[in-house]
Amino acid sequence: MTAGPVNAVQGMPTSRSVLPEEAARLLNALPLASVVVDIQGNVLRSTPRAEALGIVRRDVIVVAEIAKLIDETIRSLTTRERQVRVRRPPLGKDMLDLRVLVVPLSADAFAVLVEDLSDERRVAAVRRDFVANVSHELKTPVGAMALLAEAILSAADDEEAVRRFAERMLTESGRLSSLINDIINLSRLQGDDPLTHAEIFDVDLLVAQAADEVRTVAGAKDIEVITSCDSGVALLGDRSQILMALRNLLINAVTHSESQTRVAVAVRADEHVVEIDVKDQGAGIPAHDLDRVLERFYRVDPARSRITGGTGLGLAIVKHVCENHGGEVGVWSEVGVGSTFTLRLPRAAAAAPLIATPASDKGELVT
């Protein structure tokens, strides 16, 4: 196909367009990539998105399957739809899955509407992987408990063996309970917008509460949890979610630290952002794992996670909490030195009233 002369600045043909102005305004408002061609297949209009997807180049339809679909629609004057795969521009290393709809607008104008299905299919693939991973993770403790139950039955006359197997069953049931709770929490986070029920609260008090909640676990390993919080700043969001994220980071730090070390929490803030650092003196994370530590079920040391009972979801929950609040998680680590995880969250307006007093361990607040 060849295109007619087009005004490169406005995306309009230099000759009088056959496209009704009402239709043009409607196409411009659509979120889909769109192209309008005349009855000869000449490009009359195209959106920047159509060019970004590699459908139009220099005002010519360059995807053969789409050009063929346009020809079929012009000949039949009926709407045609097809799914096509094209190389991702500009280098064409990956493939894009597109849904293409060609619609007659008038006797001599045809709209090509293109929807990129790649993100939708990527999300579906992530969902499938998540279900597969959950199934695998659940099989381990459930299978272990079944084996331990059989062992107890076979060793009914051996009191010491029964006690040992029962203790293992308690451990595995605790691991299963933690995994289920983390899956539930992650599921809730994915469907939640915390800003619809946001409150303003004091960051320093939140940090103090999170540190208090993990000190018993840390004390059992002879690890000191220290805080350096005198910022006087506030956050706007779901207090219970941010508390959960900070608690997960502290538990992660304690889990991966040796005895007689420290886990430190510090708060910094500027005009727009609050940063909460959680720093440990643990084994550290290899450089090739840094980009993946926030993924679901990813473990730097799977053997250690089996020993400690880690679910592989704690850091993924932290990531989702931050993203839901318009923030992010930063990670720095050096093997043999330790790691620092940083929560970066939008700061609440300084003039807003604080909701500062925790009413319970669950993060309920009173004014």
C-alpha cells in the first residue's frame, strides 16, 4: 500500500480528508492505537501509538497482515477482526500480540483499531506462575505433615519418637499457616487502593511499634534492634499496610543476621519523600540476586529458607505496599557486610493533623 501526502506536523492529509470530523474526534479520544485509511488504503490519520507499535512507518501500513485485513474490509465493506503478531520496534527482538479491528466509517474511510494484548497476556502468565508456585509451596509442608503423621502412627509405642515427630508437625503447621497468611495478605494488597481509606500518621511512632513487635524474635537470636527516629514527619496511607511492610523488613533482617549483631532502623525525609532504612549486619545478597529479591517466592538461599521457615513472600508484600502508596523499595547489599532496604513513600502535607496513637497491636488508631 502507498500513502497519500500527509502533513507531518498535524498528522492530517494535505488534501481534503474524507473522514468526518466527529469520527476523527472520537478516534483521537480512544485509548487504542488507531489509523484511518481511504478506499485506496492511503493513510489519512494515525496516532503516535500506532507508530510506536510499528504499524505505520512514514505514513504507510507496514504490517502485511494488517494491510491484508484492510484490503478485505475495503472489498467487503464489513467489519473484520484478527489477532496478529509483530516484531516489537525498533529492534524487533520481542514479539507483540495485537488485536486488530478494521471498521468502515463511511463509503471511503476505514478505521484500523489496534489493541496491544502483550501486557494482558504477561499478567495472565504471571498469574499462572503464581498459582503454580503456590501449589508447589503448599505441597511441601502438607506432604511433610502427612509423612510425620504416618511416622507417629508407626511409632505409637515410642514416646520419645512421638514427641519428636509431633514437634516437627507443629513446625510444619506453623510454616503452612505463615504461608497461607502471606498469600492472603498479598491477595488483599493486589486488589486494594489504600488511598481510598487513607489516614495521616506519625512515622516515628510507626517505626517504634514495628521495632517493639520484633524484639522478642530478635532477642531469641541475641540480635539488638535499634531505632534512630526523631523526624517528626507524617505519612498519608494505610497505617496497617505500612506497618506490615516494615515488620516484614525487620523480620527479614533478623532472620538473615547472625547472633550478637544489630538491626538498625532510621528515618529521613525531605519536602516530598520519607525514607525508612532497615539495615542489618547479615551475610548480604550477591549482586546477581539483587534484582530478584523482591519477586514472589524468590529465595537467595533456599536451604536457609527451609530452616528458618521463610515463605518467600515477605519482600514481595513490601514491594506491593510501597507501590500501592505511590512509593518504591530500594535495596543495597554487599556480601559479608550486610543489607539495607529502604522504603521510599510520599510525605503527608506538614499542616495535616496527625493520627498518632496506636490503640492496639493490630495498628488500629484513635484520634
